[in-house]
Amino acid sequence: MAELSWAQPLRETVRDLDRTTTEQHETTKEEQTVTEELSSAENTWNQAKKDYEHLSKQIKKFDDKNEQAQKLSVIITKVRDIENIRQELKQLEPQLATAKTKVLDQNATMTEVKTNISTKQQLLKEFSGLDKQKDQLNSEKENLIDTLTPLENQCNLIVSENQKLQERLKKLTTEAENKAQKLEDAKKDYQAKIKTRQALMIAQLRQELTSGEACPVCGSTDHPYADEHITTDETNLRQAMDEVDDSQKQYAAADNAVKEINQTLDELSKEFSQKQQESVSALRNLSSKYNELLTQVTVDLPAEFDLAKIKVVFQIKIDEINQKLQRAQKLTDEITVLEQQQQTAQSELTTATSKLERLTVQQQTRKNDLKVKLQTLDDSDLSSEELIQQQTKLKQAYTKFQTNLKNAQDSLNTNEKAYSNAQIHLNDIKDRLNKQNKTIQELSDKLNQALNDSSAKTNDLKVLDQLINELDQNRLSELQNIIISYNKEKELLTDNITKLQKSVEGLTKPNTEDLKKALDEVQVQRNTAITASANAKTDFTNTQKSFDKVQSIMKKQGEFAKELAAITSLYNVVNGKDGNDSKLKLETYVVQNYLQNILSYANDTFLNRLSHNRYSFVISEKAADKQRDHGLDINVYDRETNAIRSSDTLSGGETFIAALSIALSLSEVVQSSANGVQIDALFVDEGFGSLDDETLDEAMNALEDIGKNRMVGVISHIESMKQSIGQQLLVKKLGDGKSKIELINK
């Protein structure tokens, strides 16, 4: 028991020692693992540094490739221009040959077309006057139908009414016969019923006669037939009298019915006779009017009136004229097509001649351009595709190198951070292992001291472990030891509390939670500072390398100064700034040249003609509204005042002919230019009302010239224009927002 009591205080020390020893073993294993990870991270970091240093040595090489690729862009542009010029020259050769051939072909075509037109015009004269004949026939037909149709309808109506009256008479006659028969039957029945009643009355009288007495009827006392008895009674007599009354009523009703229907038959007979007279009169009137109209028509009609046959006769004549008109229209259409072919041939001849001259000038210009372009190249053997392939390879190599360099830089930074973090982790493990070793040493010293004490029950640690096991197995002893230990600890704690209370009198109690939080914050700041230090070191290295690269680039800037100055000068010229006397942008300059061609064509072809040689277009040298961009404003030169003035000063009619001249010239110039758009139709909406008669005639002549090789549509309400335009679409208003379109050919 004494040994167990002695071992009781040492049990916790032994347990702490065992626990700490176990933690030490685990920490040692963790140290080995982290040490291996640190070694691996260090090797990876060193390899990343080697890769980055290897790539850094190639920076100048790939910068040279990038610079070479940029220079190739300028060369490629020049080579493409040369290739385009050569392609254009190659395309111009067959175009020139085609233009020369087309001039000869058009002359032959025009001669053939003129011959065909003359032949068909002679044939067309045979069909003159057909429209008037058709109109006259339609007029005669409409007059005859409009006049005779009401008369025919009247006759048909009267005939229909006569038929209805005749059917009604027939029906009433049959009904009258039936009613007469019924009257006869009623009369016979009535007579029979009277005889029956008389017989019954006589029989009753006979029954009442008495031999020797006077008869109440004749007063005779002799009754020779008194023995002829017919049996009767009051009921039979009453029934016979009622039957007589009923029969009499039926007879009277039948008689009235016969009289009424006979009266109705008389009235219908009179009406039927009157309708027959009206029918005869209507037929005479129709026949008379028809004979009168026969003398007014130009076709042979039936002698007797038959509207259906009359319509057929007229339609046959009209169809004959329509067939002739169709043949005439076909000839007219063929002549129109031939005239259009003639106009087209003439226009194509003019166009071909103009195109030949233009192609010749264009060919010479492109040859001069090719000569100038070739002088700017040292080596013109390589094609643009080959140069593009070289440039693509250089750009791909440079891009791939930049990607690899960035990946190497990122890998270096990542591995350096991993190595630093592993180093910090290993230091933390070593600190924890040192603390565990110190704790083990303190516990071991305390245990050895207890074992070596003079009051110790044993000096052997194994014996002490056995005693502790016995304490663990013996619950009562354990409780006793706990009580004893508790009492001792209580005394010690009481003494310590007393001492501590004395030592802390007047002191403020510290807040352990705040201290713990402060410790955690300091630990976090420490870890953050270590990470920031590693990042700062990496950033410094990268910045130093970038600084060295910038210094190298700045040394090379002088080589590009001349090229930059040339490009800047070209940019200023293109944008209308320094080095450009006219201060025009490139696109404005190009458009101005096209505009000058349009205005020159308008002056020569339309404006001089429409203005009676008074006005000419000129391009203004100053902006009309003081805007910075200029060069496209249009003025007019007035020959009467010998001065140039703004187009805004023109009158309404003058403004219209100016706008019309530009629009017509634009269509011609665009169509005749290289690869020009084919303009098949042109529409002019209103504006002609502001022109005088002479100018209007000139404008119409100009439109007719334009219309030789395309369709020209004019929208106008001027009567004189309606008379001069051959093909028209006439819009007629019908009211209620509706209208009708008619095609007119003159």
C-alpha cells in the first residue's frame, strides 16, 4: 500500500511522458516527410531557374525575329501591290482585244437592224385604222344591246305573266267543274232528303187518321190509303227534318261557291285577253326597233331578232379585228425591240470606243506604277504568299517563345514560393520537436529525481510502471489515492493561492483570451511577412530583368526614328495635315477625282445643253460651311456674269436641271468605269414643272438619249409630257382611297 501511495503522484508524470514521447515520434516522422518535400521543392526550383535562365539568353534572338516579321509586313504590302498591278495588266490584254472586236460587230449589227425595221414598218401600214373599227363595233354592239335588252325583257315578262294566267285559268276551270259537280250532287241529295221527310210526314198523318173523321189536311172523311201503314215515330221524323236542313245548307254553299268561281273565271279571262294584247304590242315594238337599228350597224345581223345570235355575230367581227390587232401589235413590238437593239448597238459602239481609250490609258498608267514599285524592292523574286509564310513562321516562333518564357517565369515564382513555404513549415516542425524534447527531458528529470530520492520505494522504472498498472486496476486504492492526492493538492493549492493572492494584491488581472488572440495575429503576420519577403525577392528579380530589357530597347529606338518620321509624314499627308498643300484627306482626294469626272461629263453632255450654254460645274476650293473637311462642294460658273457662284443661288428650275445633270452623269460614269455596276433603270420624280417649255424639251431629249441603253421612268403631272411620252402608266383615282392603273401605248 505504501508503494502504491508513493507511485500515485508519479502516475500523471509517467502518462505525460508517454504521451509526449509518442507525439515526439510522430513529429519526427513529419519532419522527415517535410524535409523530403523541401529537398524536392528545392530541386524543382533549381530546375525552374535553369530553364528560365536558358530562355532569358534567347530573348535577343527572338526579338530580332519579331523585328524581322514587322519589316516583312511592309515588304509584303509592296509585293502585293506589284502582284495586283501585274494581274490587272494581264486582265487588260483580253479586254483591249474584246473592245476592238466589239466595235466592228456593232457596225454590222446596226445595218442589219435598220433593214429589219424598214421591212416591218411597211407591213404595219396594212393594219392602220383597226382600233377605230373595233371601237365602232363595240359602240354599235353596246347601243343595240342597251336599246333592245329592256324591250326583250319586257316581252319576256309579259309572256311569263300570260303563261301564269293561262295556268291559273286552267286550274280554276278544273276547280269550277269540280264545284259544279258538287252542286249537282248536293241538289240531288237535297231532293232525296225532302222526299224522305215528306214520306215520313205522310206516314205519321196516316197513323193519326180516324175513319169517319175529317183529314186535318184535306178535310176529307174518306181515307182510301189509311190501310197502307208505314211505321214511323217522332224521332225519325225529327232526324229527317234535320237532314233536310243540313242538305239545304250544303246545297246553298255549293251554289255560292259555283257563282264565286264563275265570277273569278270571268275576271281572269278578261285579264288574260288584255295581257295577250300587251304581248302582241311589245313584240311589235321590239321588232320595229330592231328593224330600225339594222340600218345603223355595219355588220350583217339576222332578219329576225335573236339577241344571242346578234352577240355572236358582233363577237366574231371583234375577234377578227383583235387577231389583226394582235398581229399589228406583234409587229409593233418587234419594231420596238429592233429599235432598242439599234439604240443598244449604237450605245455599245460608243461605250466600246470609250472603253478602248480608257483601257489603253489604264494599261499605260499601271505599267508606270509597276516600274515605280519594282524600284522600291531589292529582291522581287519572292511572292507575297512565300513572304507571308516566312512572316507567319517568325511570328509563331516569337509567340511560342514568349509563352514559354512566361510559363518559365510563372513556374520559377511558383516553385520559389513552394520552397519558401516548405522551409517555414520545416522550421515550425523543428520548433515543435525542440519543445517536445524539452518537455520529455523535464519529465524524465522529474521522474528520475523521484526514483533516486531517498524516500523512493524503487529505483526501477519498470517497477514503477507495474505499480501504476496496479493502481489503474485497483479502483478502491485509486479512490483512496485520489482523496489523499486531492487533500494534498488542496493544501498545496491553498498555500499557493494564499501566496499568489499576496503577490497579486494591487495588480490587474490579465485577459488571457486577448493575449491568445494577439499571439495568433502575430503568428499570422509572421507568416504573411515571410511570404511577402519571398514574393518581393521574386518581383525584384523580375523587375531587374525587365529594366535591363527596357534599357536594351531604348538603345534600339534610334534605329526606328527615321522610319517613324517617314510614317508620321505619310500619315499627315493622307489626313490632310502637314506636307499636304491642298489640306485634303486621301479619301476626299480620291472622291474629288471621281466627282471631277462626273462634273466634266455633266458639263459636256447635259448642263450646257439644258442651260443653253450658260452654266458649268466647278469644284469649290473652299468649304461652303467653314468645315474642316472640304473639297467636295460644287459651285457653278455663270458665263453671262463671267463669275463663279454658289449652287445655292440657283433658282428652282436651275437647281432641278443641275441636279438632273449630275444624276444622269453619275449613272453614266459609274456604268462606264472599270467593273462598273450595270444600271438598267433610272427614275426621275417630279421637278419638271419648274422648267420653261424650251428647257423641258431639252430635258426630255436628254432623257431619251439616256433611255437608249436603259429604261427611264418619269413621274409627272405635266400635260405636255403626257403627250410626248410613248409608254405610260396612268393612275386614276376612284375615290375612297382607291385608284386604278392603266397602260397606255402611243
